Amino acid sequence: MPITLCCLLWATPGNRSALHVYEDAVLELLHDHDAMLVQRAVSDDDETPDEVQLYEIRSQAALDGYLTDPRRLAREDERNRVVARTVLFPVTFRPGAPAPGLT
């Protein structure tokens, strides 16, 4: 059964742009693991996460494969330098009406 995840990411001080570059690279690997990025948002506010990502993955095994992908693990030093905090949790999308004025 597919898993929908939300990922909140905070950059280390002074590394907001570097966090986005790192995420650009590792998110490209999702496709190789039966996963897709649904939405990605960035913030300039120091009080909120620097990135919010929503993605869908086919299974727990696929998620485990992504998290242990050697190409991703090869960037561990970069990740440790630019990512201060990560919160990853499953979510469920609920249907709803769009906000007025949005299409």
C-alpha cells in the first residue's frame, strides 16, 4: 500500500541555499525507488522549516531502499553539514474545496 509522507527540514545556520541544493540532488533519486515528489515548498522565515516536502512511496521497502541508496549515503557529509533537523511522518490527503480565487 502506498505511503504518503511529509518531510520538514531545517538548515544549519547560514546553509539554507545549500540545503535546497542538497535536496535537489537527493530528491532526484525518488523515481528510482517507486516514489514521487508531490509538492515541495520553501520558506524564508527563520521560525519555520526551510523546506516542506510531500511525497508518495509505493511501500515501506521502497522507502527503506531510498533511505539506504548508496548515492544518497555518499552525500552524508554534505547532509550533516547543511541539515540541522528533519521530521518525517506519514500523512493522509483529505479532499477539500480550493481556497477562493485559487485555481
